[in-house]
Amino acid sequence: MTGVTFGCGQFLPGFGPFNFITIPIGGGADVPNNGGPGDGWEHFDGDVDLGDGPGGFNGGPPGPGIPGGPPGTKTYWICKKQGPWKSKCVSITKPDNVPPPPGAWANKKDCDDDCTGNTWTGGGITGPPPGGGPSTPPQPPGAPGPGTPICTCKIKGKPEKQQLSGPGYKGTRLIWKQKCSPGFDYDSQGIIEQAAKEVLEDLKGGSNSLIWKCEVGDIIGDIGVVCTDVLKGTCNGKCDGKISIEVMCIRQTEGGGEGEGTGPGSMSDDDWTGWDKTNGHDDDDGVVILDGGEDGFFTGGTTGSRDDTGAGGIDGGGNGFFTGGTTGSKSYTGAGNIESSNQNNPPPIANLGATIQNSNFINLNSPQVNNFVKKHSPVGLMNPQIAITGAIPSPSQNTVKNTKVNDPIFGTEIHKSIDYLRKNNNHYKDWDSTQVYSLTHNTVIQSLNPTFLNTLRSIKTIDGTPISDREIYALVSERLIDGTIDDLITGDYFGLRNTTKSLKKTTIQRSSDPTINELAGVSLLEQNLFSLDPSAYQGTDSQILKNWKVFSTDVNKYVEVRIGDELKRYYIGDSNELLQRSSLALKDGEYIDIKKDGKSTRLYAHSEIDHAYMVQESTRQQAIKLLGGTGKRTLSVSAPTSDNLEFDYSLSSTRKKVYVMKIIPSSVETTDALLESNLLKNTTCRYELMEAESREGVSAVNEFIKYKANYRSYFLSQDDLIFDYLESTSAIHITQEDILFDSPKTNKSQALLVRQVPWYIFILPSNREDYLSFGGKSTITDLDPSGATTRQISTSPAVDANLSNQANHPFVTYATPYFEGIPDVYGLLETQTRISVFNPTDLIYSTTCVSAGVRGSVSDFNFTRKKTSFRLIREILQELNNNYVLDREGTGLGVNTFDVISRLALTEFNKFTAMENSRLLFPLIRNGLVDNIKVYAPIKNSGTHSDKLTRLIQRRATATTDKFIGMKSMEDNQYIIPPTEVPYSSEFGTITNVDKALSVPRGRD
């Protein structure tokens, strides 16, 4: 078997002469790998949608992570002094979404070249000034060289506080001095904003927020200015100027009248476009056309007052001034209400002061405008009392002492957001919607116990690379969000570290050039090929290779039939059917039985199997990633939305020990992956459920798998709804990446790679930490109210080496059936024949779960499942509609966002926003997904009685006991007490934690 290559080198065939498995055939297991908060966070009451990342529910700033998920890490090299005459390069790891450290190099060789004989820090990526660089010889004293560091002005110490006060206003100005310091300035802005937030809370404390309107101003001064002393190569440069920020409170007239308060930052009647002072005129459509064209909410004016809905068709709730918004009562206009609340709104955009240099040109892309909108949008159109708000992530150094002694998961200092979530998760009491937004990559990683973090970083994946900080963040943040962080068993991860120590794989750093990556990937494959031709092996390997299933089109399978004097070839498709006739299907052993005149003739298929190859999964993963793929497999289930699987699933029914599923060959579809390399393809296959619990069912499974060696196993969380779909529809689709060469298959010198697709799969419900190491559950990726609902989950090869090693076969036994008289796949009786055998009593199927330290199968424990937050929201809406008369909008009816969300607990809210694809689901809910009940954003003065801040009009005489009561208070810490049977009788008051706890079993169990 020599001379077969991809054109990059010499193929070295694998060869197994002994009676044990040396070829990477079949076996292997996948586990979920899509945990952690993603980028699908819904802006519930958003004035504006600020970016695609997870953001505030009122159009607030991006939340945890970055768009597309949390960052990974990158290793740099820095020259460190080891003494007065010696330096050494040491590695340092940083998140890959931040600039490299000062004096850092991308690789060790360049660092060594610069560091040899050098007693100062190297240059490198941070960019040495002209004259420096890795190949520049030592410079004379005073000249810029490769060791010149990056220095920036950073705020120093605590700020000076200046109190501001006068008729109708009060405030505080914070002033910081700056100092030239090493490195980029990543923290100053966060520190400033956090300090301003604390001052804001102090100023608001004890004040009635309906009388005082408090806001944080813009940061004045330049942050992070480079101050390197180039001549001396030190951070002794000058930092001119100070950094300041003001927090101001303006006294308001109750009801939002004009003219109250003329302190700094307020506007006079000449500046403000009030409801009664339009400085313009009404056109025929009720739109106020401002004379100057500059004093409206947007240049060009705002809607005027009339007994109709402004902003066009807002009654429907979906076509309002902003998506999801509504004007409520028709006595108010849509966008026109912006003016009626006066100082409760941001000033007209033409008066943003220093933000805009020329009032005739407004750049909405400028950072200043973006910063202004972030700070003002929650109080622009929305009523701040009931708006569900996000927040700018607090600085990573905003930490508190960890009150848990000898915490194996977190260190002695943890971020405030982590402390808050740990103390408040799984409790039914008032909660803060902003804390989850500070659960960022940095805050999580920096808060972990160093021993635990190092353990996680030491665990290797199947391709030999360590688990990334991105995956660690996903694992931990998911547990923090769903309230199970303290159930995490750290010992399992120490075990994974030990079992993966022996993995020896060459680590390959991807190039920025796709051509180089492709060359490296193909070369890697070429050096690790395993022939699929049984004649290339001896003993057990040869016997098992007989049972390896290959798609017909991958190796040009055909049968030859002589018609008259002509020998014709009939090629077989991936459905394994000749001439598309199921009666002429290719059987195991690659033959077709044809009966004629009562006699059976066996026609064997021919193919190009003699130069077809596969690679082991670890090599396959490396190559796919080099070519621009992910290496993940995607499991997808679908069912008619009308089946209500999302809402009617059982909370206590027992899962099967294992779900055995067989491939439907006719379903196979392969398409271009549309990534960096044309060699990457996406293959999707349908699998259907087989009954594998009864004696007859197990026999049928074994008959199907007898001569099929390639299979795969998947461990999924036992409470994943994907199992409810499996039991309802009996089908699943799996998509994987394959590497295929679009070249003539008859060229014997060209190696043929095949799609390495399993012919059957095992899906096992589990709750073991070591089996579900990456975390993650399926999420809804598509929901058509009149069509189907689809759930998906991504998986990666298991970290546990005992599961991922393809030479191990804990799920299937390769039995020797010679003494039972069972022939091989070709019908020959041989002593070394191997067949695949499934036994549901095998150890692997009896140890998939653990409870109180005892291992067993999922059927051995009485696990209960929780309702998803999506299901809870549906039940809340249905109960509100059944128990209360709801506010009507035209022909429809609806509630405020707060009416629904305030009845969720903290953990339920966080799970919905961060883990249940709220970006897809909540717009559907807004538009009446649940019984045509609309959910409206809390536009100021909207609703029939806007002063009640609820759209619950009165309690129905037929109402039953409320299962869901308010868990979250309004901004002023009061709760909305629902109305009695008297219309508009809702009140503001108190709901005790005892009342909340008593309501939990009614709605959650």
C-alpha cells in the first residue's frame, strides 16, 4: 500500500497483525459543547438595540461576553530579567479579544532572539518605535529600541468629590488625577462608571424618584492616552489634565410639568420642545413640524397631539415607534408622548452639547452619542419604574470577599455579580435584573480558585489541546446562571486531568493564510491514514474492517450485469438501492440477491475501496479545525408546534436507559460547508429510534448492527427536552463536518477520504460531571406557530479518554460467533469472525447517572425536571388572562412586560435571557404567541390607566388562586398588587417572601 498520497507526502499504512484492535474504527462518544451564555439575548423593553451582543432589556449595553460568545485565549512570550546580566522568555496567556501585553511576542523564537543577552523587556507585538524591532542590533543609550514599552495615562487613587447644589438641583462632581503607567488602560472607564453609579445611588437614596430625576453625565477628559517617554524607554511621561464626571439630580414637578428646576443640565423653555410649546405648527397628519428643524426628538420634529395613534398602527403592538412598543390609550399619540414627560426624557438630540460640533451634522456613530444613548435610553421612552433594565458590566476588580470557606470552585476574592448570583439563585424573593450582565469572561476566570482553574486548563481534549478559557467560561457561567454552581463536583475534573495526561498530539497553531492551513491539514491527514480495505490487515482488524460501512458514492459502488454480449455497470446511490428499487437493496457484505426461475443469484458490488481511507477522530478534529471548521456535530429534533412539546412535557416520567437509533441511508445529504477550504463538507443524516428494551427489541437491534462496525455514542443531560422530542417523533438529524476531495475516484494513486458517518448511534441520558464536562443543553432554534419547532445542540468528542478512545468499545462488544455457527459478513465460517453485539445490561448503560455518590442508570433514580422559563412565561400569561380582565388595544388584549417578567424568579429570568434563546422567543411572545395575548413594552403613559403601571384591569369573578405572584419589585422597591373585582383597583404595596414561597408549589411543580 505505498505510493498513495494527497500529493503532500508518503502514506504510511496502519497495520494490525495481532488479535486486538489497532484501527480507530467505530466507538467514540460525544458530549454537549454549547454551554454558557451566547449572543441571543433579547432586549425586552428596548428603546434601542445596541449591537448584537447580549444587552440590557431596555436597549442597554452589551452584557456577558462579546457578540458571538466569550473570547478564547492566546499565549504570548515576554522577556523577563533573571539577574543583572541574564534574561529569559516566559509565556503569558491572555484573552484573545484584548491587545497583547506590553513587550510581548507572538512566538517564543522571536522572543528568544530579542531576549538573548538583553537585560530589559522585549519589544514585539506592542510595536517598537522606528529603529527597534526583533532584528535591530543594540542601540546607543537614549535611542528608541526594541525594549520600548507601551505606557498610558491611568486614573490614580480615589476621586476628589465636589458637591454641587442650587435652586432645584443637587449633584456631585468626581475628579481623578492621572499617572503614566505601564500597559494599555482597560479599567479606568469601568472604575469611573462604577464610582458614578455608587454616587447616583447615594443621591437617589431617600428621594422620591418621581420628584427628583438623576442622571450620570459624560466622562470629561481623555482616557488611556499614550505617555511613553520614548527617549528613556520608561513610563515617566506626562499626563496632563484630569478626568471628571458629574452626577446631577433635577427637581421635577409631579406629573412631569414644565419649568421646574433650572440647575446645570436642565433646559429652559426656550431650549425645550414642550407639549404646549412646540415652536411650530401642526400639519394635517398631526405631526409637529419644528421651525428650526432641530428641536424635536429627531431632527424633523415629533408627533403632535390628536385623538389617534401616532407613529402609525401602534394598536397592533408590533408596528409601534419601536418594535414591540405601543402607545396604549388612544388619548395619547405614539412618539408625541416623548415631549409630554418633559425632563423625564433626554434632551433633544440637537442639544447634546460637546457631543456635536455642528448642529447641522450629527454623527450617530460617534462614541459620545453611543455613550449618551446607553445612559439615557432606559428613561427615554420607557417608564423606569417598570422597565426591565440591563447594565454596563462592572469592572473586573469590583470584587468582594468570598464568604464560603475553603471554596473548591472560587477563590478568596470573587466578583460582586458572582457573589450576588450564588446568594440569590433558587430563592423566591426580590431580584436585580442587572447582575447577570457583569458575568463576563474576565470576571468569571479571575474569580476561580487558582487550583481549580489550573486543573481545568490542564485537561486535554481528544486532539491534544487543553480546554480553552472560553470553554471554562461557558462551563462555569452556565452553572452560575442556572443555579447549580454549588453542585459542581470538582473531583471529577481532577480525574479528567489525570486521564488525559497521556494524550500526545502535536499542537499546530493555525496560520492567518488559509492556503497554509489547508496544506498543513492535508499533510496531517496524509500521515495518519488508515486503509478501509480489509486485505490490508490481518486477524481481528481485517475481520472488523469487513463490517465497516461506507457510503456507496464515496467509493463508486456498482454491480456488473451481462446483457447479451455487453457487460454493463449499474452504480448504486447512497440509499444502497439498485435502480432505486427497495427490493434490490445492497445487503451487508456488499451484495444483492436476485431471484430468477426460483434460483437466487448473488451479485457482489465492486468499488474503489482498495484506495479508500479513514483517520482516527483525534486527527480528524485537528484537520477540520485547520481547514476552518469547528469539529462539532449538531443534533437536531423537530415536531409540530401544535404538539405543544415545549409546554406539556412530563416533569417526572422516566427516561430510557439508552436510545438506540439507526441511519436512514436515503436521507443523507452532503453540501459545501462554505468555509475557508473547499475540502470541508457538511453531511446531514436522519436516524430513527429502535425499540431496545424488550427481548424482541434487543434481538432486532442486534440483527441490524451484527455486521456494522461504525457507530457513535452521545451523552446528553437527562433533563434535556431533546429526549421528549425523541420519544414523540422517534427521529433525529445529525450534521457533521467531513473532509472530501472532489477528484476522480478511479485514480488509484489518489487517496479517497470517505464520510466517517456512524450507521447507528446510542444516546444516553446522564447527569455525570465527567460525561457532561463542557455543559450545555439544547435550545430552540426555530419556532413557527403554524409549522414546526426545532431544537438543536452541538457536541464535541468526550473529554473522558475512556469514552473518546475509539479502540475502546464499552457500548458494543465485538463477539466471536464461530462456535455458534454464525458466518462472517460474506457468508464464510471463520474462527476470527467478529460481529457487533449490543447488551443493555453492560456496565456503561448502568452507570450513566449519579445521585448522593451512588452510580446507576437514569431509570434507577427518581429524577424530576424543572419547567423551562419559556413554559413558565406561557403559564403566567394564561393565568393572567384567566384570572383578570386585560387591557385592550383595538381588537386585541395584552399586558406589560413587567406584568409577566416580575412573576419570574431570578434564576428563571436569567435562564430565559441567557440560555433559552430569548432573542428568538420573546418577539414571538410579544406578538401574541400565547393565546393571542400581546406583551407590550412599558412606554410612558401607555395603557388605559397608565398611572397603575399594569394592564390588569380587574379580577374576574371566576378567578382561581393565583399560582404566580410578583417576585420582583419596581424601581422604588414597591410591588404592584393586582386589582380586585373593582376595576382599576391595583395598588402599590408589599409582597412578603413568605407569600412568595407559598406560591411556588402552585406554579413550579
